[in-house]
Amino acid sequence: MASIEIAGGAAEADAVCERTRVWTYATSLGGVESLLERRRRWPLESARVPESLVRLSFGIENVEDLWSDLDAALRGSRDA
């Protein structure tokens, strides 16, 4: 598990999460798939959590596929 802050704020963090194809944009349910989510998207979240914080939960997919997909999403592309 890791977390990153996305430059550009909450809207860009959501866009990065939505552009991924290998990662699933969801809260962890204890599965084996790789997930990511923007932590502070609910009104009751602590203001101490940055709005652009994205949590990554690594699953069993090929690591190169995960990096490639995340790189494409960060660059603003849906092509992995």
C-alpha cells in the first residue's frame, strides 16, 4: 500500500483515478486486485487529509502493467 498526492488538486486526483484501466477506482474490500481511491472525497473526512491524496493498494497484477497504467493516467492519457 502507498499513497501519493496529485498535482492539480481534487479534480485532477479524481481524473487520474478515472483514467486508469488496470487499477480499479474503489475502496479496498480485501480482494487481490489493485485498487486506488481519492481519500478525501466525502464531507466527513478529516481536513488534515489532503484533497489530492490518492491511496494505492497493490494486488497481484503484473507490476509492469500497473506502473504503465498509472504512468499513463498521471500523464493524462488512457493509453497504457
